[in-house]
Amino acid sequence: MRHSSCLFPIFLNTVGGPLEHALGVSLPPGIMSNLELMIFGALIILFLIVEPHGLARMWQIAKEKLRLWPFPH
């Protein structure tokens, strides 16, 4: 599933070309597409391990900290 609003594939395509040139390696275009999916999947798994309650819990923690921000006691 690819979305035009995702910046990750654009970043990988931008970095992939110069990286191939610097290493002197020529990769088929299908490998870059599969590499995007593998890295994206790994990032999802990492995020689920690090923050299992998701963005909602991170937002809740941020709101609690901002509520107490000017006066921590």
C-alpha cells in the first residue's frame, strides 16, 4: 500500500541513487521498492515494541505534561 503523501519512499529514492553511485553498485528497481516495504514494516514493528499503546498514549502523556508545565508542583 503506497500513499503519495508518504515522504519515506521519496527519501529512500533520493538517497538510493547517490548511495548506489558511491558504492559502485547497480540495483534493479524492484529491489528498492521491496526495500522500502521492508524498512517501513521494520519501523512499524519497532514502534509497536517501543510504544505499544500507540500515538493516543503519547498524546495523552504530552497533554498531561503541558497541563503541569508552568507549575510543576
